[in-house]
Amino acid sequence: MSETPIKRPGGRSARVRAAVLDATLAELTGRGYDGLTVEAVAVRSGVHKATLYRRWGGVDGLVADVLSRSAGQPWQVPDTGSLRDDLRAITHEVYAGFTDPGHGVTPRNVILAALRSPQGRQALTAFFEARHGQAAAVVTRSVARGETPDGTDGADVVRTACAPLYYRLFVTGEPLDEPAAHRAAEAALAAARAGVFVPRRPGREDGSGDAR
């Protein structure tokens, strides 16, 4: 989720969408959800507010579409040759993206805004599903290398690695630093190696049996 305007090919509709979403992102960065208005987005984008209401319905629709656009943007999945380093790269990216002094406010404000509306929450869920699904490739490769057991749920490994970071950022407000990001990656790695993320057979939900 970058605050840099996205250049999009296409016709007028695509250009209007890009201008409006870039303006929405800029307003969220500077004012947050409480200061976000259709009128301000209209002024910043040069698109009439009637068009914004007709196409997006209001600020919640704008926030949701910002996330939808982000979900569709390309993302380079780490491929270091080891699951440890891949997970560390992922958690470091989350840490760096949200704590960057110049740009961290943008993704923080987008997520905080998304949590304020049903539309936003749905779009946020779709965003993370897309990212976790892409990042699951690091676990698929680790299984092929013999680092983790067959059947390991890759998306769940990535989700578990990132969860402590988002917990600090959006629940407890505790400081997030690089050692915390590395610890989260190590914890997910240890659990993955132990077979925690391999679905267990019915009747073995207590974890008393193996996953084979």
C-alpha cells in the first residue's frame, strides 16, 4: 500500500479511478479516516463529487477500493533458498513498511480506516487472503526441500509469522522493532517444522497423534 500514485493504462474510467484512489490515499495519509470526505477527494482528484457518490457510494466505498487496488498490485515473494530467511524477509517487510518514518503512516491509516466499516473489513480480508496466498509459495518450496512436512498449510504459516506484528501495531500499541519481527518469523518456523500446520485427521484434534 504505497502513497505513490499508480500509473494505469486504459480509458477514461481507469484514469478516473486511478485519480480518485490516489486522492483517497493522500487524504487518508494526511487526515486519517475521521478527516476523509468525499468533497476533499473530489477537490484533490478533480473528479466531481457526484461521480464519486455514484460510483463509490461514499468514503467507505473509497477505502474498500483502495484496498482492492492494492490487492491486485504485483508483489515479489521472497525466494532466498531457506524458509527461515524467506519468513524473515516477509516479517521484515511488514515491520519496515509500517514503521518507516516517512511512509508508514499510509498503510497504518488505510488499515485503521478499513476496520471502521463493513465494506472496508471485507476488502481488508480479501487483501490479506491474496497476500497470504501468494506468500504461501515460500512454504511450498520448503516442503519440496524437506524443511517442513508434507501438507503444511503455507498461508497459515505466513499468517502466524505476521500476526504478532499486527497485534502490536493495531491491538496493544506496543513498539514494533526488528528483533520482534525476527522472533515472529522464528516462532512460525519452529511450529511449521514441528508439523503444527499440517491438518490433523478427524478425532486427533487434541494433537495427541501425529500428522502422517
